Amino acid sequence: MRDTRRARLILGLLLTAALVILTVDHRAGDGSPLGPLRGIGASVFGTAQQVGSSVTRPIGSFFSALVDAPSAQERIKRLEAENARLRSGLATAALDKSRSAELQRMLGLAGTGGYTVLPATVIARRGHPGFEDAIEIDAGTADGVRPDMTVLNGDGLVGRVVAASGSTATVVLLSDPASSAGARVEGGNELGVVSGVGNSGRLVRFRLLDSTAPLARGLRLVSFGSEKGTPYVPGVPIGVIEQVEATPGELTRSAYARPYANLSALDVVGVVVRAPTRQPRDAVLPPAAKESR
Amino acid sequence: MIAALALVAALLVQMTLVNRLHLPAGGVPDLVLLTVIGLASTRGPVAGAVMGFCAGLLADLMPPAAHLVGQYAFVYALIGFLAGRGVGGPVTTVVLCVVLAPVLAAAVGGLIGDSRVTMATLTEMVPVTMVYTLILAPVVVWTISWSGRGRLAT
């Protein structure tokens, strides 16, 4: 075999080098000497990924179309029905102008919650083999994105920015097992912590700090927010509780919640560049009727 | 040169395309690992280890990254060496490398106290990744080692 002493020596050297780099990066934390190297990697590969993404996006959508094909037929039917219903709804809405204006005002007040959002597109993703869940977006410091900003999409909380280079930024998703976000149960002041459990973001774990507080299936969670709105701004819908775990004898109660945002198929997201001046509390939550399936 | 280009291309495709597919059971194949195995199998253990180390370092530096630099450099260097050296037949080598890589990554992560490496990830996510990678393995490894042989012959 070609397995010589020299080969083993070189392998040993490389493995030692890797371990040394790993240890330096681990011990130094945020002030790591590898930080600048990461920055260079981010700007070089970020640009390459932006170009690559525009090429591979159609291929990606083709494959997802193949995977989703069985359910697509059913979805077309459902959408057609919904379309008909919406069209009739639109006709009635056009008649009632004053009501429409009122609705608009209410939506303006409650719907947005007062966040200033910068839209961005997902250009790359890391998720194999389930140890970390992070995405790369095509907005960076040039657009005003800074680390520890909240990222959301039309449905709810997505994650937070951990690093930003000139034109791209790295976002750690809610489903990353190492991330945790403060959360509040709707309508009350019961607080807890939401953390990821991997599994592509289908469920996240919610730990309620007060073990005597009521916790039931169907309750909805909003972000609790942190000091100065970093890393999470208050009032963003997180998800709805799917199952409650029985944890007798423990100080906290835990439950699994389904996130509003589909974390496995993200495309357009928004970075909250300015937090609301006033706590929106539960105002941004979607209508409860939809969640009672 | 060709090897470097193939590795960078594999990394870009992995990050921008493969990781964003949502396949059933929620896993994706590891294209970079297969490229390292394919390249190393035609170029021997020394070149394999060096290429694996470089590919791993690039994978560690390429955004989005939320883990420590060096983790995949370690894993891919060892895999490159093993694939270059050969363990039994070519099929055994590829299967062993594909099975070993995520376990090694988990072990290195566990060694530095990464809270994301748990028993649940090892039993739920890692097998899915392995199966997808093994399904893709014959195509990728054969293509790369075939092009490598063609280059050496001419």
C-alpha cells in the first residue's frame, strides 16, 4: 500500500493544525484572531454565493416542484376554491369603502407593530448534518445590517443576525439547537425560552419558567424582546404550541411549538433595523381562528 | 488545480443549492465529502489528507458559518487520508468514509462542548444524511475518480 511513514506524519501534522486552530478559535471567543479571516471568507464567498444563487435558484425550484408534485394537484384545487371565495369577497369589499378605510387604519396600527424592516433574500444555507441551522442573506453592513438584529418573514420570527460582512450577513435560525429566544405566552405575562431542536425547524422547544402557570395546546407565543431590541425585538409571532410535555418534579415546564415561519423553505426575509418605540404585545399575532385546526 | 476548482464548486453548490432543497425526512447529501473521497481515491493518502484539510478549512470559513473554524478541516483531512489509503475494496472505502464523517464531526463538536450535538441529532439527523450521501455516492465518486484517471493517463 502507499501508506508510508511520511503519509502518516503529514496526516498527524494536519490533524494537529486543525485541532490548534479549533482550540484558538474556541478559547478566544469573539476576539478570535480568525475573525478577520472569516470576514475575508464571508466577502469572497458571499459574492460567489450571490452569483451562484441566481444561477441555481431555478434548479432548486425545479427540484422542490418535483418533490411537491403529489400535493400540488390538491393545492391547485384548494387555491382555485380560495380564489373564487376571495373574488366574491373582493366584490363585497369594494362596495363598502368606509369599512375598508377603517380596516386599513387598524391594520396599519396593529399589523406591522411598528418595526422598520429591510427585505433580503436567502442566498445560501448550512444545515448538514443537523448540527447547526444558519442561512446567508444578501444584505450586509452596506444596507445597515448589524450583528444581533432580529430577522423575520411574513409569518413570524426567523432568527437573528450573528455576523455581517459588506453585502451579506449570516443568520442563525430559531431552529438551531444553540439559539434561544425569550418568549411570552399570548394574553398573559408568563415568560419562557424558545430553543431549537434541529429536525429542520418543524418544531421548537418552549420552556415555561413558572411550572404552575397554565400551558395548553393551541396557545400562541410572541417574542419577549431584549434590552434595546437586541437580539430580539418584542412582539414578533413565534409559533403555536402543539404538544405539552409532562415534566413532573422539574422547575420548568416544556412544550413543543410549531413555528409560524416555515424554517425549512425560507426565501424572502426581513431584517428589523429599528425596533418599535412601543411594545406591540399581542397585536401582531395572526387571527386565532386559523390556528384551531 | 482541477482538484481545487472541483472542491470550490462542490462547496458552492452544496451551500447555494443542495442545502436549500427540502427533501423528505429533512436531510441533504454531503457533496463536499463525496468530492474529497473521489479526489483522494485517485491521488493517494498524502494528497488526500492535504486536499481534505484545505476543503474543510474552506467549508469552515465559508458563510453562513456558526461553528468553530477547524472542525471540518480535522474531519475532512482524516477522511481524505483514509480514502487515499483505501480500506479493503473501493466500495468499502466509500461506505466507511461516508459513515465515519458525520460521526467524527459530531465527536469533534462534542469534544469542544457544542450544545448542538446531542443523542437526538445522532440518531435522527445523521442517519438521514448518511443515506442521502450513500445514494449520491456512486455517481459523484465515479465521475470524479474517472476524470482524475483520464487526466493522469493523458
